[in-house]
Amino acid sequence: MSISNANGGKLLTVSTQGAVTGVSGDGDISLDTDGSLVLANAISDTGLSHTVSLTAGGSIRGTQAAGLLDVSAHGLQAIAGNGIGQSGDALQVKLESLYANGGTGGIYVNNQGTQTLELTPTYASLFRSMNVVSYPALKATGGAIQVTTAGDLQVNGGVSHTGTGDVTLNAAGDIQQSAAISTNNGAITLNANGDVEQDAAINTTKGNIVIKSGGDVHQAAAIASGAGSVAINAGGDIDQDSTISTKGRGAIALVSGGSIDMGNLAKTTSDSGNISYSAKDRLSIGQIETSSARSGGTVTFIAPQILDAMPGVGNVKGWVVDVKSPSTSSGLIKDLVGDLGGAAQVNQDDRLIGGNLTEDTRRAMDNLVHTALQPRNPMSTLLVAGPLNAGDIQPATGFEEDGNGNLVFEAK
């Protein structure tokens, strides 16, 4: 079936039970099926100013080869009971706006257009006016959510996976996140060749959270993993102005090709996992905590220049605090960990400089040395007595001399 809509600006609605071989028109296009929807040829809004709506009780699949398009329009609203695209065979589109509900099969979309792609909920203008940015733009209960775009990506509606799948958002340009991203058990990955502006929460119950940026990262909203790890890797600067937290042994690692600056509201915590901050330039440290109990977490700082963003406060805690910064003074490190008392062991450039464990060891050694150097009174008397006389070698009470001249003790 091939359908062309010649009535510019008017809605075309097609209900079908099978494959759609091609639909084009300068207006809104709507395709609805109780089964699965297979796009054998492109669905095209020729004016690129309208919306294509695809609804399927089953799945929505494209068939176009790499470099060709399954859907071309200003916006796409896709709802499927069992998946939009599939792993390894994403729906190929050219869009500026996307809303998708992939049901049990997930969402797999590759946007070839270089204009900014907005992830936006349905009735976007209504929700923008109400400022309900948490209303979902992408949601699924199975599979994974994977959206890739050749330009910038704006997350203006929430992204939610309530099953076990992952959420992955890739952009050749920048990522602007203005709405929450959450998963149940899956990982969350934001990958941008440009900058990442994170202005809404990222939360997963059990998965890992990864933010990769070729440029700068501004973390202005909370990042939390209930049982996984968190990693932020930026080619440029990282500005942390909110909280980063993990539970259990979940690790936290920030790596910057520029500077890392923790603001007044920034706080990084893990129950007992390792925490590391590494910057090519400057590292400004705020509140960072992991377990300082035996076998707790290690806190590592690596940077040519380290600054204390909270002077006068012991703002760093951990089982081990390891600082690699030749230009940083031991006095600054003492300020960070509270006179070296906020950790069992504190290292500076692979040299042990303090910590509770070190102080305990020193006290133990002092006691050991003192014990060894203080002679017992009998020994002292023996050393000053000179040659023994006959009275000195008389048997003590309880000893008797046998016939061979040996002293034998017999209890009385």
C-alpha cells in the first residue's frame, strides 16, 4: 500500500493490519494498527513542519538501509506495545522532535538530522506552559532506550525505563538535560561530543551512571545510584554544583581534561566505595565522604594544583586518602582531612604522612621502645653487683640439691 497526502496541512489517518509501503504529504500523518507496523518505504512529511504519529499494538520496524530514512518529519510520536526499532536495527529518522513509548520492546532510534532534536512529551506546548518537565518523552518497560542524534540533543521531557533495560543518549553535539532520567535496574549513559548541561536528576535503583563529554560538564542536579557506580569523564572542565551518591561499594570517579570545581552545594558520598577525582589542571575540593572504618573506601585526588573549597573544615573522609600533587602542601592536606584525623592512612605522592592508623602505629612503637629500654630491677641489680659470692648462689626456697649437685624444685 502506497499513500500520498496531497491536502497540505490536513491530517491523513490510515488504519491497517499489515505493512505500509510508503506515505508522503505536506501535513500531519497518522498511522494506526492493532498489529505490528513495518515501514517498507519512507514515511515523509515533505514540508518538514508537521508531525508523524505511529501507533502499533505490536512493534514498529523500519526496513531502510544505512543512510536512508524510515521517517522524515518535523516531529514523531511513536507508541508501540512491543518495541520501536530493535537492537542493531534502529528506526532511521530525520526529526526535530521525538516522543516515544516502546512498551516491552524498548526504543531504538537514530536521528540523521543535524538540527537540534528535542525529546518532548505529547502536547508539549501545554506541558511547557505548566513547566511539567518531568512528564515523560521516552518510556519503556522492556528492551532498552537508545537514542542517537547527529546534532544537539535537548531532553525536555522525562526519560523513564521501569524494567531492567539501559538508557543511552548519544549526541554528536551538546546534550541539554532539563528533565529527569531514571531506570530501575539498568545503566544510564549520556555521551556527547560537545558539552553536557545536566539540570535535572539522574537516578537508577541498581545500575551504573556514566556521563561522557568531549567538552565541559555542568552537573547542576543530583546523580544517584542505589547499587552501581558513577563516572563522569570530560575533555574539558567539570563544574559540580549538586550531589553525587552511591550505596554499598559503589565507586565514584570524575576525570577532567581541564579543571574540576566543586561548588557550595556539591557533595560526593559513597557508603564504602572508592572515590577519585583527577584533573589535568586545577582541582577544587568540597565535601567528599566514604567509610573511614576498617577496609572502607579510598579517596584519591590527582591534579597539579589542589584547592580547598571549604577551608577550616575537615571535609574529606575515607579509610585511605591518597593525594598525588607535588605542589600541594601537607598543611592543605591536613585541612582537607581534619589534621589527618579523617582517615586511617593519608598518603602524599606515595609517601605516608599521617592518619589514625599511622598515629596508632607510632604509639605502639613508642610503647615497644620504652619497654625494651627500661631494665627490670633484678637485671639492674645483677649488673651492678659484681662477682657473685657464696650467699648469692644458695638455692631459693623450694629448691633442693640432689646427690649430683643439681638443683631440683619440689613443691611443698
